[in-house]
Amino acid sequence: MVTVNVKWNRQVYAVDVDEEDSPEVFMSQLFSCTNVPPTRQTVIGFAGGKLRHDQVRGWRELGLRDGMTVLMLGTPEAGVAGADASRRVRDDLDGQEAGVDAEDASAGRGWRRQGLVNTGNTCYMNATVQCLAQVPELVQRSLRLTAERGGGASEDANWRLARAYGQLMRALFESAGEASSNADGFIPSSFLSALRATYPQFAQTNERGLFMQQDAEECLSQLLTSLAAATATAPSSSAPGGLEPNPIDDLFSIELQTVDTCQESADEPPVASVSRVRLLACHISRAVNHLHEGVREGLEESIQRHSGVLAREATWKRTSRIQRLPRYLNIHFVRFFWKPVEKVKAKILRKVTFPKRLDVYEFCTEELQAELKRERTAREARPADHTEEEAATGDVRTGMYELCAVLTHQGRTAEAGHYVAWVMQDAQWLKFDDDAVSQVTEEQVMSLCGGGDWHTAYICFYRAVSGHSPA
């Protein structure tokens, strides 16, 4: 896998290219980024002259190499402006996608993917899938998985789930659908079966034999775990978690530097460690009113652990800071807690606001803060057009993120209620309530902060941006 930087219309798109794919697949990826059909694309920068839609030569002859930069010429389809790669994914070759109506086309609002049918307490899964569909790099990687040859009967469960996810993405974005799709939305039966086979907890039934409601955060975590396992390289003793970085962790993994300091003995040496997480926790206490406060609480906590000096359990202060930032930052509001008497995971309804634009500078290590500060200062001095070219690359060097999706929960326990996805698509917010898709306002999305029985933000999905000015 190599990365090619494609300049088009004063923007730069970082496109992952599988050397086993044909140049035609590469041009379909550019269509996903820019809405310029392959028949209108002229790409300059590869060996042997212009790359056109009827290209027959392979990558070896074209001089493909990691990090190279090429220029694309071409105009997008009429009625739709060129789109940021981080804001949409289009189908490859035939220009067809589900969920398009005359009003959308005439208004120039672009294309909409369809919703997912709830087959019985599967809203947790539907909302998770729709939020992850806002990550074009993940969708493209998943589509490639569907074309890769597996090991047949020897395929492990992670591979089967990852490929089922890729097939679902193809159904959503190419209007191909599964055999069990209908006019109102896709029925993700194959993916659901693979999810339950890989993680049996999602197949739990109640006393009446009906499938039970599950936790969307757990679904997201398990799905990313399987996708990472399916794309991981060989084990490594030097890498955190024992695995070399994989495409999933490149997108979502937050690397934390943690130091535990004993509060009861100055003679006890601090204990340092490094870990990786794919969701950053936002703790909710009586002192937390905003996402920043909740994240800060999650990064600084009191724990009990053994002290060798005292020869007993002691109180330690655990302080964590981010030493590596991902392109997509997922923040989990820790709203559910176990009530032993009632034996349910109850919900904290407290209102906790979240920003459209998130600056994570204060949560980073001093070393990373220095890097972010240097990059922000350098960008201040760069010409405006140069900054615009960088805007589409999902640059993490500034520590600035923008909200691209919100997964909400309505109800008072984790085992009940309803999950919904609210996503930014083509500069507008859409609400994916299972198979019902509707347009909503930004004000409605920003009001999903809790304080009552209405939909409450449970996971916020943020995308890295190059700008650094506060919202």
C-alpha cells in the first residue's frame, strides 16, 4: 500500500493505492474525492505521460512510489461542486448511488446514502455503521477487502467480519445492496450475522426469544478491533499492544503516555507506560459541564495499586497525556454505570456540551505540544492558497479537529432506548434514524448534549483539520 498526493482545484488529496489494483480503481477513488468522473480525468505526474480513464499499463510501468505527488485536471459533474475527500465517498464507476431524489439534485446538495433497516433492536449497529461511513479512508480500505482473496474455511472470524463490513459499504455506496435490501433502506443481514458470530454478546435474547438491545460503544470498539486485526501486520514486541501499526490504528488510534505517582510515599519511583486506545473517554461528574472538562477528568484520576516501598496497596495519581494523534478522534461520553441493586446499566443524564471545533492541545504531552505550536506558528506565515491546498489532507499536526458525526442514545438504560446517527454530509447535517433519513440543522445537532430524555450525545466523531483558529 502506498500513498499518492493528488493536487486538484487548489486542494490536495492523500489517496491510498493498492499496487495490486488497476489504475482504473485509482481513478474511481479520485471520483470519490472530487466528483470528477474517470472519463473526464487527466492525471499528470506518472511515468510515460498522462494517465487517462482508458489506461492499460500497470503500476510498474507508471513508476508508482510512496509519497509521490501528481496533478489531476478535470471538471466535476454538472450541478455538484467539487467535494472534500473527508466529506463524501461516491460510487466507483457507474455514477449511481442510493437515496437521491429530484429535490436534492436540483438543489445541488449532492448524493445521499440510504439508511439501514432495524431488524429488531439493531439500532446500535445501524448508528455505528452510519457514523463510521463518514470516514472515506476506512470505506475505501473496506471495499478493497471485499476483493481480496481470503483463506476459505481457514479465514478467522475477524476476517469474515471485516469482509462483511466491506460488502455492506459497497451496498451503501454503490447501490448494489444485499439480496435482502428493499426500497426504503438496506437490510444488513450478512453483516449482522458476521457481527453476532464474531461477538456472541450481540446475539443475546430475552425470555421471549427476541434479540436484546446492545451498547453502541461496545459495537464500535469490537468492530474496530476486528478491522484492525484483519489488516494488522506481523506481531512486534516493540509496538504498543504487540502489533505494528495497521490502517485502522493509523486512522483512530490515540497513543497515551501514562505516569503513575504514589501519593503516600516520596520514595516510590513513578511508573511510566504507553498504551493505545481508539476512543478517548469523557468522564461525567457533578463538576463536568463541557467535553473538555470531562476529558481532563479522564486523563487525571486516582487509583489503587501496590507499593513496593510500603508493601501494601496505596493511593496513586495517574496522569495520561496524548503523544500521538489520529486522523479521526472518537470521544466517548461515559454515561452508563452499573446499578447493582437494579442490575442495570443506568444512564447519567447530565448536560455536557461539546464543540464544533475541538482543540486538543492541552491534553498532549509537552513534546507533542511543542510540535503543534511550531506547526501552528509556521502556518500563520504561509500564504492563504498554500494553506487551502493542505486543508483536505486530514493533517494532525495542528491538534485541531472538526465535528463530523454524533452517535446519540435516547433512554435511561443501556439495555433499552434508541440509538441514532447524526452526520455531516455535503455541508449539511443528516439524521440517520435506522432507515429514515432526514435533514436537520446544526443547532439541532449541537443541542444533543443531554439534560433530559431527548437524544443525548454518546460518541462524538471528530476529523483532523489543518486550521488552528478557535471556533
